[in-house]
Amino acid sequence: MKELKIGNLHAEVPIVQGGMGVGISLSGLASAVANAGGVGVISTAGLGVIYKEAFKNFNEASIYGLKQELRKAREATKGVIGVNIMVALTNFADMVRTSIEEKADIIFAGAGLPLNLPSFLKSDSATKLAPIVSSARALKVICRRWMGEYNYIPDAVVVEGPKAGGHLGYSHEQINDPDYSLEKIVPDVVEATRQLEQQTGKHVPVIAGGGVYTGEDIHNILSLGADAVQMGTRFVTTTECDASDIFKQSYLAAEKSDIEIIQSPVGMPGRAIRNSFLEKVKQGLKQPKSCPFNCIKTCDISRSPYCIMLALYNAFKGHMENGYAFCGTNAWRSDKIISVKELIETLKAEFEAKVAMLKRA
């Protein structure tokens, strides 16, 4: 495996840990991944719920929580620490400003087009910016805006395929359409970034994710031109993952048939592990009485069958009867809890085995 270079940032292993909320990837997991040579990522989703004891106000608690998590990560590692921020968050601007003020190495922004992201940078800002896209077309739209209004080129780009976990940037029809597979869209995004590099002279690494599970998968994706991969699901069943043990056990207990596509209250399809909570939702037995946080721009309380922030927070704490676990398509393959270091070493060995096999062929 070649190291991942994002400007002056260097990750020994070309693996970016996906941002997983609520609370699944905080400073514990992110710092462990960074110490193992990858890029560790803190999710900002729901920090206002996790840190509600510090401030009653959701936005104030979110800012405080992000500062705490970034500082804890910095104390635990000298590696690369990123932040994942959903564009759909109502406190998107606060999370971006706080990340930049706290000198996060890089911001990964998705769940919407981060068209104004460079506007938050100041002349002395060191934080890198990486949009998360589902197509070359989306990347071109972002680049036109960033270059035209801010004279800024993305420092990296993440392309997520439809096998990813959590909210998906695809329609229900596209999720199982081979034309939208990660293997199909990576070459298009790579070509778009190479054109951008020729225009600007700046290297823009492509990070591809969604269904990447083994070292062989990593090899296959890198062979399509990507510079690195993004992996989320695989890191859930690690010792250092910030989720409760009960949450991790839901992965270990899952069968392939338990992985399903749901319609999230935020208006997007999502991939999750079927459980009693989701079954009650299907039966119409869940209905929020009020909106406690006003956290997602696209969430309509009058139509939402439940509060997604509370459901994901409950799952993070292990209260699965009142929540559920988002996951990638391969979550059912999880069979044990291991350390992040052991996982990275396993992925390296699988990658090298694939290389050796190809040399013998």
C-alpha cells in the first residue's frame, strides 16, 4: 500500500475511517485509526445530544462537544484527524467554524453539496477541505462553485458508492443498479479529478468508499485509480470504536437478510440492521410528539415517524429497543471484536496476498 498524501498531510496507510454518527466515531476510534497510520475521523452528528449535560442548548453543546473530541484526539495521537460534517445539519456552519478554529486536519462534508465550504476559511487556516460526492457530475458542480467564488480547489474528494452505510446519496432505484456501483463511478470521478489537476497543477487524491471490506477490496478499488479507500462498517467491530458493546453486538448478530434499506426521516434512503424498533416504525407505532433539536434541515416533524437523532443516540448507548444501527452492506460479515491495529494489519496482509497472487498469475 502506498501512503495517502493530502497536501502536507501524510497517512502511512491509504485508509480513511468513515465518519459515523451518532457517537460511533468519536475521538477514541479516530485517534486509534490515526495511530495505526490511517486517517481518523470524528463525526459531528449528534454531539449536542452526547454533550447535553454541558449545555442545555443543542447548538452550544455541539460546539463544546466538538472541541472536546478534537482536543482528546490530539492528546492521543500525532496522526491525521479529520471531521465529518453533514451539509444537512442545521448547525453545519458552527461545526465547520469550530473544526477550523480547533485546527482539524481535514473536513469531509457530504449529505448535500458543500457549495460554500471554502467561505469559512481564513488566511491562516490550515484545515483541508474534501467534499463527499456520489458522482463526477456532483464533483464538477462543487468545483465550479469553489473555483469561481473562492478560487479554491478541493484538497481531496471522497466518492461514496451505494453499498455504504447510513444515509445514501442515491435513489432507491439506483442503489441496486449496476450503473451506479462504486466500481462504475470511481473511474469517472478519477477522470474528473485528473482533468482538474491538469487545469490547476494541484494533486487531488480520490478516496473511494461504500462496501470496501477486505484488503482485496482495497486493492481492487485502488487499481481503478483511487488513491485511498474509506471504510466505516469494518471499524465498528473494533475495541476502540466509541459505540456501546451492545451496538457492536448488533453487527456480530446480524444475518445477511437483516441488512435493509429504510427511508430516513431526513428524506434520504439509508442502510441499517433490521430490529424491533424499525419493525414498529413499519407498523406505524412510532411518532414523535415534538422536534427536540431541530438538527436536520430536511426533517419534517409532521411527517417523521421518529426522531432520527434520538434513535441513533439510543443505539449508540445500547438502547436498541428505542433505536437502530446504520451499517454498510457487509456488516453481516463481522464475526469478532478486534483492535484497530489488528484490523489494519489484517487488511495489509490481505492486500499483499492479492498482490502476490496477481504476480503469480
